[in-house]
Amino acid sequence: MTTPDPAAIKQQQRKDWGDSADSWRRNHERLREVAAPAANKLLELAGIGAGMKVLDIACGSGEPAIPAAKLVGPSGSVLATDMAPEMVEVARDNAAAQGVTNIEFRQVDGEELDVEPGSFDAATCRWGIMFMPEPVRCLRQMHAALKPGGRVAVAVWGPPQRNTWLALPMGIARKYYSGPPLPDAMAPGGVFSFADEDKLRSVLEGAGFRDVRVDDMVFPMSVFDTGREFWEYCREFIGPLRRILETIPADVQAEIGEEVATAAGGGDANGKVSLDGYPLFGSGVK
């Protein structure tokens, strides 16, 4: 079996999420609302409160960095990072639109943080470490960045069968794909690479955290009036799906879209869609 090239994985991830940034900008409010339970859980597990200094990795369009900045207030601060410069710009604009000024955004590789050791009270990462080829490197640097007693909280996606909102469109698109071999979604850098809670617990402990725990949650992740609306959202929003579709002719993409819409709508492409998300949350203390 060929060992994945970390540099190639990072290059692809930067492209996938950079290409998705405009869609994340347009859909930020929808994502913020549906994913609020996950963001709130991270903030709770990280113990974030007034006056704290927080590090957020893979900030995407600004969650949970922006709500964290609101929680810490004017006496606290947040440093939010993402490897895709386009995402950093989206997050910066979203913070400015909400009048949040105690937050700094940087384009940074999550495995190469380069921050002052022992300078943060808490660190978070929502749906980011599973896309990293060497996630334990990121977690070790998060550990180093925290003060003694500082808390970490990360969110990843659980098993694909519990995350139909994501597994359904990805699985159908893969059936139509005929290009070079696609990365294994369960392998390092794959969206389900931390679907096993024991693995999540192990990497946190391996990075030096103590009192490690893993929690889960179920909440409606994709709610749409029709299956076709769900498909249009997926094709713009899900970075790894965009990677597959860009190699497939438009007429075949239309077939994929109709199949996804019909399946998501319960047999009717115009049927209502309500698909749950099932994230896992890993947390610990330095």
C-alpha cells in the first residue's frame, strides 16, 4: 500500500477548502445556525469564559472562533487560524460584520502553528484535525501552546453510517468517478479518519493531554425543503465532494445530483430532507 504524501494531502486540502470558501461565505448563517450545538459543546468542553486567551485551529468561516471571542469579552482574545487564505478572509469578514474586534485571524498550517508556548488558556478545533495527514503534530503543538491546566476541545465526524448527510452524496458521487484512485475517507486526511472514538482518545493522550474524554451528539445537520436544494448545497459546500465532481462531465453530474436528491428526499427529489449529524468531541487538560 502506498503511504500518503503529507505535502500532497495538505496541498489538496488547501485547494478543496479554498475553492469552497465562496460557498461558505454565502451559507455562513445557515451553517452557524445548524452547527451551533457543536460549537457550543466545544466552548463548554474547553471551559471558555471571560478574560481567557483562546486558540482556534481550522476556523473555516469563523466558528467557533467568533462565539468564543464574544464569550471571553474585551479582556480576552482569540487567535483563529486556517490553512486556506480564502477561508481566513471569509472568517475575518464575518467577525467584522458582527462587530467582533478581539480576534485575530492568520493563515497557518495547523501542523505548523508557531505560537508562543504556554500562552493560551484554551484551544479548539472544529472538524479540522481529521483532514490533517499528521494530526498528532497539531495536537502536540496545541498542547505546547496551552498554559498548565489549559483545556483542549476538538470535534470530528463519527462513523459514516451515522452521518448520512455527508456519506450519502459522497458515496453516490464515488460510484460515478473513474479517475485516479481517491483517498480513503477513513485514512489520514480523510473526513472519517477519526470515526473511531478510541482513535480520537488515543491521539489526544499521545499528544500529552490528561483527563481525556470523548463525547458524542446527534443534531439535524441538513434540513431542506427538497432533495434538490440539499444537492445544490452539498455540491458547493463539501470540499471533498467538489474534488470528485470537478473531474466528472456536467451531464453525469446532473445524474449524480438527481440520484442524491431522490435518496435524500426519501424517494422523491422534491421531498423534504432532514439528515442528522453525529460528531465526536475529544477534550482534555494540559
